[in-house]
Amino acid sequence: MAKLLQVDFPFSGPFGEEMAEALKGLAASINEEPGFIWKIWTENASEKDAGGIYLFKTEETAQAYLEKHTARLKGLGVEKVNAKIFDVNETLSEINGGPH
């Protein structure tokens, strides 16, 4: 069963197009993660937060990526990473146009 990973953390920028340009390499590398299906990047410049919503094939692959990503963020000085892993109700999500 697919697993949704929700991650957010304090982030001072850049945001918008500057963020997109600066993180293109990271975005491309995420496509190579085991079990990865898709990611929606999130940002809130006024609150100085960023993160993402990911879909992975299994809980194990979601957890492995979370551990890797948390270590990377902590290495960059991010002290608090908020994360949750959820089951996806595919039947209801399909009714509302959710990606799969």
C-alpha cells in the first residue's frame, strides 16, 4: 500500500523561482530514491517554512527516505524536522482527483 510522507521544517529561503533554481539538482536526485512515486514541494515565505508531500510505494521506503532527508537537513543546521507517514485511502482520493 502506498504511503504518504509529510515533512516540514524552518527554512529561511530562498523561495519561489530562486528556490526552484537552487534546488533543481536535489529535485532530480529525489527521483532516484527507492520506492519514490512523486513529490509536491511546499513553501511559505511569510512563515519561513518549507517541506514537501511525498508518495512512496511502501512504509519502509518512506521511512528510509525520511531518515536520509532528516540527516541531510540536520547537516544543514535545521534543528527541528516535523514528519508523519500516512496510509492513503486511494478510493476517496481518486474521487477528489488525487494524484497516484
